Amino acid sequence: MIRAGFVGLGRMGQAIAGRVLGGGHDLIVHNRTRAKAADLEAAGARVADDVAGACEAREVVMTMVADDAALRAVTLDPGGLRDSLEAGAIHMVMGTHGVSVVRELAAAHREAGQVLVAAPVLGRPDVAAAGKLGIVAAGPPEAVEFCAPLFEVIGRRTFRAGEAPESATAVKLTNNFLLGCAIEVMGEAFSLARSYDVEPEVLFEVMTDGLFASPAYSVYGRIIADQSYDDVGFTTTLGLKDANLILSAAELAHLPLPSASVWRDRLLGAIAHGDAERDWAVVAREQARAGGLDG
């Protein structure tokens, strides 16, 4: 049993924290909106009033927050993880963040005698609830190994990315780059088929029965074919955040990513048309608009 804390209870955070609690670990949770902790509290988790409370006597504290600003705040603000974790404790960063902030926080924890492990996850909230996430983990080997019992209840597989936490960050950003561009291309493909009066269901069946028979194409192809963009697993706003993080990582590496720029522009267009909080597959609607088709 690991004495664990969890900060950030959005859709993904609640699902992961539920798996940790269900796996028999001692869990304290914190979220700015306390009501989001109600189900976990009813299931036996303790609820802390602040970040410091979620760090009390904890061996590992996991964070799943929306963006880099939130991660810096819960870590570096007075009373945050850096001030509150005991020496030797592990901060496990599970969200999608930028390379620069992960480097910054790794150094801050090192100076405080603590450890940063980056462990971003692959999958939507329903996959998290089923304990089937992919986990990309990087950090000091002994710390990553200590976290293994948590990985076992959270995911189906853990991918070891190396000793530098930013390596896991790079893998996660690369994965989201591939997925985002795949969704963008699917949107273009569905628009082309519709221009010739092809029913979306036909293209979906052809696509997912052959070369593209994978969860990425079946899940997001289904959303596009049905235009079920209000069934949200990951919002357009968060997709834009990731696109910007990907382009920032590419800039640090002096690497051009032309496809990422096209995808980012499509996300911006979708947000401008009021689709910010719909599933990020709504870029397909933006593509349809560009082609003179209805959404």
C-alpha cells in the first residue's frame, strides 16, 4: 500500500484517483472545487482543504491539472507541493505539460530533496475508469519503480521513457501530435467523401475494417461520422493547449512541424465558431465548413 495524494479532479483525475483508491492505496485528494471530490470521499478517500493537506505524510502525490500555469501554481506557490512534500517524496505529474515546465519543476524538487516523476497517460476518461490507460513514465529509476503499484491499478501498460522526466513529456506530446493530425486528416477525408454524396457510415466502415483498424480511428471516426461532438472526452480548448505545447517543444529543438501548424489553425477556427468545449474531433466540422458543407 502506498500513501498517496491526488491534486486535480477533473474527468480524468477523478477516474484515475478512483482506480488508486480501489486498488487499496491510502488516498488523500484535493480539488479547488470540493464538490468534485464527493464521490471519492463517499468511497473512502480523505479530502484535503488545500494542496498542503494532500501532501501530509504522503509518499507520492499525483497531479492532473489542466495546464502549465496550474501545475506551476500547485507546485511552486507558497503551500504547494515543493513546500509541503517530505524529503524523498515523489511528485508524479500525470497531465500533459510542456518540456520547459517539467524541467523547471524537476530542478525545484531536486533542490528541495524531492523527486519528480513524469507519468502522462494515454487514453480518454472512460479508458481511465476501466484501468486501461497507457502510462509513459520517466524519472529516477528507483522512483519510477516505487510508483509501479500505482501504475498497475491505473493502466494496462507502462512505457519506460528514461531517467529524465522531460522524456516522458516528449513522448506524450508526440503521441498527441500524431493523434491530433490523424483527427484533422479524418475530417478532411470525411468532407471529401461527403462532397460526392457518400454516407459517412460507409467511409467509417471502410476505414476501420482495413489499414486504419485501430482505437484512434474507430473512436474518433465514429464521433466524426455521427457528429457527436457533445460527447466530450477531450475538449477543443485542451487540444489547442496541446498543439501549442507541441509547437513549443519543436521550437526548442529547432524542428519544423508543418502539420502541427495546420492542425492548430483548425483548432483555432473551431474555437472561433463556438466549439471550444466540444470534443476536439470537432475540427472535422471546421473542415466541413471550409469546404462549404454544413457542419
